[in-house]
Amino acid sequence: MKMSKIVRTGANILYPFVLIFGLYIVLHGHLTPGGGFQGGAVIATGVVLVIVANSYEAVTGMLQKVVFKAQESLGLLLFIGAAAIAITLGLPFFYNFLANSGSIFGLSVPFGPNHGDLNTAGLIPIMNIAVGIEVWGGLTVIILSMLSGLDRKEA
């Protein structure tokens, strides 16, 4: 069942803002409450908003389960790969080798309150991004799978 044009337009206008807010939660997870899982869930909720506003048939033309399954796998590989890089450097698994290294995510943290610098957590933002990609893809696959089981004649 299709919603009215006003609902569809409103959902299409809101989706980019939900996406940006979810990405904000993912990227600021080491500074504020949130992180990869919470941000990925917010982004997947934006996908649900688009699915609810449009018909399932119209949305499945745009959103393919295969793409989101690949996205989920990519997030998992990025997470494990970022953790395993430390082993190749002769460090323990999940060692935060980027912290205080002078790289983009590893600047030294000054004493006192942190003023919200994104580049002070080392490997943690990369892990948050990987988890966000994984949760976004995984929850969207779950939602699309649940909706594919609906009988269209009863709705």
C-alpha cells in the first residue's frame, strides 16, 4: 500500500537528515554516548522510513538485499582487518596502535577536558565506522526479509 504524496515527500526530505544524524552518531561515538551500533540503527531506521512511505515493490527496486548483505560483510571485514593490522605490526590483537601516533586519528590528547577533537581516539573511530556499516546493512537486510514474507493480497 502506498502512502499519500505528502507522506512520501516528507519521508524523502527527512531521509538525508536521518542519514546525516546517524553518521554523526557513528563518528562521534568515542566522544559522546553513541557509536557504531547506535548510529547504524539510526541509519537503518531512515531506510525503514523510506520503506514505510513507499510501497514495498517500489523500494525493492531501489534497495537490493544483495547490496546490504555485501555492506554487512564489508563492515565485518573492516572491523576484523583493523583489529588484525596490529598483529602484523607485532602487537596484540585489537591494540590501539594509532593512538598518540601522530596520524589523522592519533593526535595526543591534551590534559584537561577534550573539546571534541575527533582525531584523538586512534583506532576506535575506524571500529565505530565498521560497526555502523555492519549494523546498517544487517538491520536493513532483516527488515527487507521480514517484509518479503508479507502476503500482498491480505494487505
